[in-house]
Amino acid sequence: MLKTILVALDGSETAERVIQALGDLVLSSNTKVILCHVFPTPESEIELPADRPHPESPKFSYFQIEKQMQFYQEKLSSESELELVTGDPAEEIVRLANIYNADLVVIGSRGLTGMKRIVQGSVSTQVMEEANCSVLVVKPGK
């Protein structure tokens, strides 16, 4: 039985698919859902090598993300919490999964392939490798 599910949302179009995938799961009334969003730290942008592309600047403000997360939270039938944190996305998702002793992490994939995946990295792959629980990766729509 899934007691705690950590759902990582990034404000992209894939976030809606992640919420839909969560809705497809059969959850007990005891299941707790943690909706999280990680804001990258400005320091992490400074540490990026000059020969790699820089991540896109934040598209949404803290307030916009919080409002979107509250909207998703209202759709849930089970107990839930919000976690908005700052740091390296993969590291923070794994850290939150450990703090909440999550049984499952639900995360979206950007669908990067080839050089883009090598250069920009994959948060979902890193979470799958480092998490102490199962990880459900939701692929982007086509």
C-alpha cells in the first residue's frame, strides 16, 4: 500500500500529465500526497560551465507556482501538503522523498534525447537512480 507519494511538479505542460497520472492511481484514504516544486538556486547557475547552455530562466514567480500547486492540491481527494524549496531539483526531490519516507515519487520527463540529454542532464533519471523508493516517470504528451 502506498502511504506517502511525493509528486514533483515543475510548472511545465508535463505537470498536468503528472497530475493526471496521479489521478489514475488507486489511492487509499490513508495515502498522503506531497506536491513539491524546486526552484533552482542562483548559485547553481553561476557554477555552470561556460561551454554548456544555461537552463531557462524561471518562467513563473513563486506566487504563480504556489497558486498552481494549490489548484492541483484542491483536486486531490486524499490528504496533501505543499513543499516549495530551492536547490538542485534532483537532489531536493530525493531529499524530500527521504524526509517524508515516500513509497513512490511521481515525476515528469522532459523527453530530452541525444546531445540535449547529455548536456542538460535528466532530473528524472537522477531521481530514479538515487531515490530509496519506486519512481513513476510520466512522459510528455505528443
